Amino acid sequence: MPLEKDEIKRIAALARLQLSENDLEKLSQDLTVVVDYFEQMTQVDTEGVEPRDQFIDSANVLREDVVIPSLPREAALANAPATDGEFFLVPKVLG
């Protein structure tokens, strides 16, 4: 089912594409091949085939989220160039 140039122009306008006449001719041929392929796919018997979103079995590879003790504040601030005893002190970024 060949696509007409008017159809290609309408699709190009929807996609905000500016196509030359040569581009329209080439695109018409290429899109016709794609549409024909999809038409072939509609003829495949899918009776009894369950729809799927993945075709490989996958499992979560992340570790469990376990609460553990963190670095004490004093140790975290020990090598900081400037602190107020509770937080890191950094130069002002915004005026």
C-alpha cells in the first residue's frame, strides 16, 4: 500500500519537518516498506499468546535497605577545612 505524497506531507507537518521533493519521494518509499511490514505482522496468529512487557526473567539486583550506624559527626567533620562544630562551613555562593 504505497503512501501518497500528500500523506507524507501531512505526517511531515505534524512532525514539524521541512522536506524537499527528493526527500518526499525517498520517504514515501521507505514508509511504504514500514507500513507493509506492519501489515504482515497483523496476519500473524496470536491466538492464545499472552501479552508481555518483558521477554527475559529479571530480578532486583539491589541489596536490601538495612539501617546501619553511620559515621559519627565528629569523625565526619574532623578533616573539614571549616566547621561550626555541627556543620561544614562553605563560602557563600549566592549573594
